[in-house]
Amino acid sequence: MAIVGGLSAIELVLSAQRKYADRKFRQSQTGLTIPEAFVRGIRHVGYRSNMDAIAELIDNAIQAHSRRVDLVFGYHESVSLKKPSQLAVIDDGHGMAPEMLRLAMMWGGTHRENDRTGLGRYGYGLPCSAVSIGRRFTIISKLAGGQLFAVTLDLDALDAGKYRNSAGDVTLPSARRARLPAFVSEHLRKTFSEGWDSGTIVLIEKLDRLDWTTTLGMRTNLVRHFGVTYHKLAKETAIHVDGHRIVPIDPLFLTPECEFFLLDEDRAQPLDRIDIKVRNPAAPEQEGQISLRYAWLPPSFGAIDKTRDAVGLNANARFPILRDYHGLIFSRNGRIIDVQTSAPWTVFVNNDRYIRVEVEFSAPLDEMFGVTTSKQQVSVTPAVWDALREAGLHKAIEQLRGKVRSAKLEQRSVDRLQGDPATHNEMSKPSVSGRSRRPARKVPLLTRGGPGLVLRPSDRHPLFSGATPAIETAQALRALVVQIGDRAISSGGRRRSDYERLLQDWSDGLVSRSIPATDGGNVSA
């Protein structure tokens, strides 16, 4: 761990906490300074779901250098074990000094105010997320080699005036020595065999605003959501939900170690990544970076049976990601915060789910992306749209769309050409009943034989036997040329030249044999 001025990174953090707490105590005597009506209203801050609220707590844990974060559920014996009555987010980070705990419970209470190096900088996430789920929350923390301390805020007690002092001001109590709930103690015992040395626990009780009626539903959705949200950060911090470790999911499906990359033979096809530097007028001393990642997916990418559409029971495990992360994916400091289905020059429709675009930006550009205190949406400024357009985002989107269209055309041609020649004309007619249609009989496009097992076109294939109508042969030929052209563009360098020369020689050969050629014989960038 880095040493600065004789202090480790953790010692520097704790020193900053103590200085911040001392300054705030002298300024305000640590009063909450917010009336009860505000606290009641802040419960409706606008989190889209419990997933986004809990993500705030995970952000804090990651920024506290945690190696592991757990979401753990507790249950009252008097109610069903299918739905939790308590939840706790537990980390093994550096923890908080006791004098920092009640400040961390306040809205805006953070020693990291305006810090743009990590995931948080506002100080609203912890209290906002906690009260959006339940009416009572406790922050419990422990420094390395120290004791447990805690502070609790109960909204029912707040409404009853129990947090007002003799002067009528709302104040939070000082941190007190704490005992852990049984379900938290049991989790720590099982998880940390050598003991839980330091970290923070956010315990939320009186859960009255859960999105799901069962633990199973909550766990299933959280595991998938966090797998995408933190897929770039999961190597540094292991995140567990109810005992299940999340597996990172790249919504562009370009990362080999992420889930669903190897689900079947379909693969995402990337375009070149683009990085641009931008200076934020609100923070001119800091230069930010925007990175654009692109991918297009085969039209069969979300299907189990690749010959049919990805609907109903034929949708595979990738499909929910295609559906939920459809449009422009915005990521801040490696953490996904929003997906938008439109830009000033285009709107993403259902067919666009097979094109994938991620806009990654660094925190120095927060104002330009309109990042909210809850870090769950962006409001992109015209200056950023202009920078993205100048970087070619609009052209890349159209290129991706073109590649998907070509892939669909190619697949339709292949499906027709691989049918039984004897029944080709019959199969091209509209089917009266889906059940009466005969399955296509695959005919190989190429054969391998002769000296050196040379590849040759198969005379049995409809494309070469004369069984395919001229218009379908032309469509198949066009799809093949488009695919080779796309491969040439993506290959670059010497291989690109080889592809282009191959196509040009083939086109010239057609002319020399008096076969009409069109202007489409050339491949252009």
C-alpha cells in the first residue's frame, strides 16, 4: 500500500475523517439541521429500484478499499422466511472513526466532498438509500484493532420528536459501543475465519419499501444487476448477495472472462475503441476522458434455437441483458449508471438491441454529463453531444446497424439455400401451419478432398446445382461480398489489402469472362 509522508493510504483517510468531523462539530455542534418533513420527503428521492439504492452502499464499500462486500438478509421468527425483515451491507474496508459515524448519517456528510477519484463525492448516498428502503438504519463501524461503534436513525422516533434537544434542535446522538445482530454476527463468523478486523456495516430495518415479495426474487435481480453495474470493478472487490457471488457481465459481451461470453457459438463483434480528451468548464484544472466502446451482435445472439427469433421460451440467458441495456450505456469511473434510448440524431428501436454502445467517462466531467447525487442517470449537455458526434458516434451507430442488417440478410439467404432442393419452392411459400413445415436438410457449402484435401464448392448445394432462383442467388452473393468487405475493414493492415485484392481479382475475372459486373465490385473503407 502506498506511503505518503510516512502515512499509509488508510491512515490518510482516517486522518481526513477526524479533521472533517472536528471542523463540522465546531461549526454546527453536529446538529442534523434538517426538519422531519425533509427526512420524510427524502424517502422519495427517486431511486428507480432497491437495486440502485443498495448500489450506493456498495459504492461506499468499494471506495473504502473493501476486498469483499456482502448483502445479507435477516428474518424475524414470527414472519415468513421467504421475505427479509432486515438487510445489512457488510464490507471489510478501512472503517470509520467513531466521530465520523453520525456525520456519515447526515445528508451531505462526507470527508470526500467533491472527490472525483472514486465512485462517490456528494455524501447523500448512504442516508438517501437507507431511508428509501426502511424506516430505521444503523451505521456500525470498526477500525483495525478497535471496537465496534454505531449510530442509529429511526424515522418513527424522529417523527415523535425524540431527536430534539432542549433547545428544540434536531441532533443525532454520539457514536456508542455496539453489539451486532445475530444474523450479522453469524455471517462474519462464517465468512472471516481469522476474524473481521475492520469495516463498516449498514443495517436497515423496518423494511417497508422492498420491490420484491420474496428473497429469491430480490437475490435473482440483484445478482444480475450488480453483475452488469460492477463488471469492470469485480476483480478488485468481490460482491456477494445472500451468499451468491456476482459474476461480471459485460453488456457489450466483449470480455472473455465475463459471463455469457461463451454461452454458445455466437460472438460479439467489436469496432475500434475511441478515446477523447475533454476539459470541463466547471473544473478547468482537471481534464476528463470519454471512451467509446462498440459491438454488434449476430441476430441470433439472444436465441437458443438459432433458426428462430429470440422470443418466449426461445430467449436465452443473454436476452434479459439485451433488453435491459438497450441504447447508449453510460459508465462513470468504471461503474454503469444509466442507459438512454435516444441521442439528438437518433432513437434506438427494438431492432437496435443487437448494436451495443458504451460511453465511459471520468468523474471530472460530472457536470457535463449532469450526474445526479444518486448516480443513477445522466443529462448530457450539448457540448458533450457535440464532442461525441465529432468523435464519430453517429457514424459508428449507422455502421453497426448496417452490419446487423447484412447479417440478417445473410442468415435469411443461408436458411433458404440450405433447404432440401426438392422442396425448395414449396418451402418458399407462406406456411399454413408452423407444425406442418418440414425441417430444413443441411447441405454442405464446401467439400474437402483430393490432394491436400482442397476445399471445393459442393455440387449438391442449391447455390451451385441450379435449384436456387436467380434473385436469391444474387442476394446470397451480395451478402457474401458484404461479409468479406466487413472482414476486410475490421482486419486492417496487410490482411485488409489481401481481402480487397481477392475481391477485385474476382470481379475482374467476371468481366474477362463477359459476365456483367457492377460498380459494387470495389471495397471502400
